Amino acid sequence: MRPDKQNQKKFDFDMSFGEWGEDTFLHMMGMTRDKFEIKTERNEMWTKWGNIAVEYQCFDKPSGINATEAAYWVQNLADRDNDMYCTIIFPTATMKKVLDKMQPRQVKGGDYNKSEMYLVSLADLFSKKAYK
């Protein structure tokens, strides 16, 4: 479902931002989209709050981490100028295990507040809370 006219501009901006992150990463790696599920976090989410969002459901259907067939889960972190700051890469199976072990907070967001996602602390992601 695409947003209504009132929200279309924001949706288009978010979509182009996400595609920019995907294209930047794939260009760096010399790869194609089919092996990677790529998400890009804007500056505020990870610098101000120290979290990344990992979507698992949208409009009551599996999405994101629960729907991907990609071998690798990629989380780009953009800085306040929307330049790429860094990229975190996990084998998708490992990311699923980490999320299962961490049991991060679940929140709603996105267009129409219909996306459900894990709010994952970056500090915890690289601590014993997440490690095997």
C-alpha cells in the first residue's frame, strides 16, 4: 500500500534515501541486490538514541528480517549530512539468532504506524547480550 497524496512526498523521500543506501553499499562491494537485505538508518536514530530498527512485520504480514531471502543483513548508518558513516553486515541467520537471544524492545512505526520492528541497541548488539 502506497501512502495517500498527503504523505507521498515523505514516502518518496524515504524510499529514495533507502535506495541511495542500497546503491552506495552495493557499489562499494561490487555486488547485486539479491544477496543482501539492506537498511539505512538516518543520523538521529543511531546517534541520538543509540539504536537501529529492524523491521519484522508490516500490515500484519512478515517483512524485513522475517521475510528476507537474502544471505546477508546489512545495516548502513548515515551521518547528519546523509553521507555513509559505516556499514554493519551480519549473515541473516546470525542476525535472527542475535535478535532471538537479545529479545529487543518491539515498537511500531513507519507509514501509517503499520510497521513492527525491533529497537536494537547498538551497544548491546556488540556485547555479551548478543554474542553466542
